[in-house]
Amino acid sequence: MKYILTSAGNIPVDRKASDKRRLFQGTFRALSEGKAVALFPEGTSYTEPHIMQIKDGAAWAALEYRRWARENGDRIAPGAERVSIIPA
């Protein structure tokens, strides 16, 4: 199952990691290549008929990526130093 998910572009996330950079490692890699990253604002997908409690993962990912990008500018594709959050 892991092969199917990762080959489809899913990024594994270690939610128990105490180091935020390790937590967002796959996200940073994708963003630094200029790729888009989609997050569930509720932390997971639900089949509930109403919106669940929104989590701050997207904001944390964007803030941590900007810090990482400043420190690792040589590892980033042109234009990938910026990050935008687009609610959908």
C-alpha cells in the first residue's frame, strides 16, 4: 500500500516527530521543487456532514518552509522560495 500511495504523490508524515523539520521533510522537498501540496485542514479526511475542528498544519508548514527556504536557498528551484496558502 505504501508504494501505491507514494507513487501517486502522497507524502508520508510522521505526526509524532518532535522535530518540526522532520515532520515537514516531504512537504519541504515537494515545495522546493515547485510542486503544490494539498493538506486536509481538519488533519485528516472525514465523511462527516459538517466541518470538523480546523487544525493549523497548513500555517505551520508554510512558516517552517519559509524558514527552511531562507537557510537552504541553494536547494530550491527558481520561484519556489515563496509559498501561498489557497483555501479550497
